Amino acid sequence: MKKALLENVSRVDSSVQPCVVVHYAEVGLKGENRHLFENQLIRNIKQALKDTGVQQVRRFHGRMAVLLPPDYDWERVQERLQRVFGIAYFAPAVIVEQDIGVIERVACELMAQYRFQSFRVKTRRSQKAFALNSQEVNVRVGAAIQAQSGAKVDLSHPEMTCHIEIFDRFAILYAERIPGARGLPVGVSERAVSLLSAGIDSPVASFKIMKRGVKIIFVHFHSVPFTSDASIRNSQRIVQLLTRYQYASKLYLVPLLEVQQEIMLKAPTDYRVVLYRRFMLRLAERIARRERARALITGESIAQVASQTLSNLMVINEVTRLPVLRPLSGNDKEEIVDMARELGTYEISIEPYEDCCSLFVPRHPVTRAKREVVEEAESRLDVEGLIRDALQRTEVVKFHYPESDADE
Ligand code: ATP
Ligand code: MG
């Protein structure tokens, strides 16, 4: 549909070049770092559109224009751009020469692609030398659109707005804004390691932090061969889905079974889950160091289950000096489920699988874990040896998006 729109408009004048105007959100606000943000956003847009033939993304006056090649697939371009963090909104647009006659004709053709009862023209000039000021452009182009469409001008609540942006050597016209994913471009906020179960919460937690521009490295703990590899397969599907937002991912698959068996043999039954978690954080921290990641992420939510009381979180946390981000700590389950549904991970997360942590779990886990008990139990374990063994048998799987990348 949009493709036909841009093609119709392009026929009006030979100077017309179809493009997508990208307006960015917070990216524009970052003062000196602005170039870093813009460069990362450009890289991410190019990567997201890699298999669409798009070659050029131009930056100008706090916006970007993605130049569309002759045989672009609009559906694909739109779908991809909607998942690029850092974009506030984008619009199918045309670039035309800086000539009021051309602008007027193209604006009329652009608006002829839509149905509306009321409209306005909104002009912005970055190039003040243009012969007409913004108001004069609004009046002239508005009169032409009105004559053609019969719609009335409404400056406060128009159904459609014809945007005209006049720059140094060209002008850009568009009428329809498509909301973007907002957030910050992935890659501008360093890296973090996310503990990814195949459950509902941790994919959402990863997504929220990714949206702040953080590149995520995933770690999944499994109990194969004691359990099937269903949790591994589900975690892979989740990472594949999340990779659509960060283009390349690594998933560390860490065997936890030996750790669990040792804990089962040597520690008090009600402390098992707390001890599993402490080992998970230790292992994740080692991986974080290797990956130069600056934080860990979990899907924990306060008091959702026994292991997630504040007392337990405190004791679990003590094994690492890295900040542990828990972006869902203040959300209730219903809110998290809604987010998982919207993200598309919910369907994968509710598939049955044996969780490594539901193994050997006591009926009455401790809710106020005591540091002395934990330390006493761990003194009977070869903590360092268990960690070393688990890391030695860890596998790494890589993901790419768009997938064609992986073939290269
Ligand atoms: P989730 O839905 O993310 O599994 P949950 O509410 O089921 O969370 P727990 O199973 O207690 O809670 O896990 C708490 C957090 O510990 C998870 O959100 C995740 O970050 C981490 N975690 C739990 N199990 C695993 C695992 N097998 N691999 C990696 N991380 C895990
Ligand atoms: Mg879980």
C-alpha cells in the first residue's frame, strides 16, 4: 500500500526520491554523545534493513532519511524499522528539489493518496534562505490541497497533516507517522549478561534492558541429561526472537546438574534454591568478565516465589560484585504476562519443559535465608571446582538477524 503511495507520488516529478524519514527519541537529547548515538542508530538501521537493498541512511538536522532503492519491499522495511530501538517514529516520505512549484505539486499528489475531511500543512525550515517563510508555504500549499481535495483546513485537530521540511538543498514531504520502538539504539549502553530461563519473566527482563541500549549476552542453565533438552530448545527460540532487536546474540548453555547434585547431597533441603541461584550468579559473573559485560540481569520479581523474598535476594546477591539488574522487581505477574504476550515470548515460555530449578526443589523452601547457613553449606562444597567444571563444559550458540547474515 505504502509502496504504491510512494510510487504514485514519485511520478509527479523526476526529482522525487522515495525515502523513510526517521525521527529519533531520546537520542537527540544526549548533548556531546549525540554523534555516538546517531552513528549507532545508523548502523542498526542499516543492519536491520540489510536484506532489503537499502544502502544509504543520511543524517540531517536531528533526523535521518533512509533512501529506498528502486525495488524495495515496504512491508519488510516497515516491520524491520518498527523494531529498531531509538526511533520515535518514522514516515514514508519523498525527497524533492527545493522549488515551491515542485513542493506544491508533490504535496497535492501525496495527500491525494489519503482520504480525509480536514487537514493542515506544517512547514519547518532549517534553511532560512528559502524564498518563502514557513507560514507562506503553509498558505500556498494548503490552498492547493484544499482546492484539490475539498477538505477543510483545521489547525488544531486535523485528520491529516502534510509535513514539509525544508533543508539546505532539498525538501522532504510526508503525511503519515508510524510509531517506533523508542528506547535507545542497542550498543550505546555497553553490555550485560542476562540469566535466561525458558520461563515467562527473564525474556521480558532482557527486553527491557535491551531497550535501554544495552547489548545482551544470554546465559541458560540446564540439567541435561537428567532433564530433556526442551528448556535449551525453548531458550534458543527466545534468543532468536530477541535477536531481532540486537542483530547478533550469544547464548551460553551451562550445565548445572553436577552443581545441583552436590547441593542436594550436602546442603539443607530448604536452602537448595538459594544455593542454586548463588551458583548461577557466580557462573554468570565469570561469563560477564569474559565478555566485558558490566551487569547481570534476572527476571526476579519481589516475593513472586519463595526464593525471591528480599532476604533471599540479599543472600543470593552477595556472591557477585556486579550490579544485578532486576527490571521486573516491581511488577506483578499479570503485568509481566502482558509484556511477554506483546513481545511474543509468552507462547514459547508456557510450553512445558522441566526447569533445572524445579528439580530437587523442597516443598518448603526457606524464605529468610541466613548467611551463616549458606556459608556453612558451601564450605562443604568445592565451589571453585564446580564452577570450573561447569564452565569447561559450557557451549556457546550464536544467532544473527537478519538470518542471511549467518550464511556469510
Ligand atoms: P522466569 O519466568 O524468568 O523463569 P521465575 O519467576 O520462574 O522466572 P525463578 O525460576 O525463580 O523465577 O528464576 C528467577 C530468575 O533466575 C529468572 O528470572 C532467571 O533470570 C534466573 N533463572 C532461573 N532459572 C534459570 C535457568 N535455568 N537459566 C538461566 N537463568 C535462570
Ligand atoms: Mg523460572
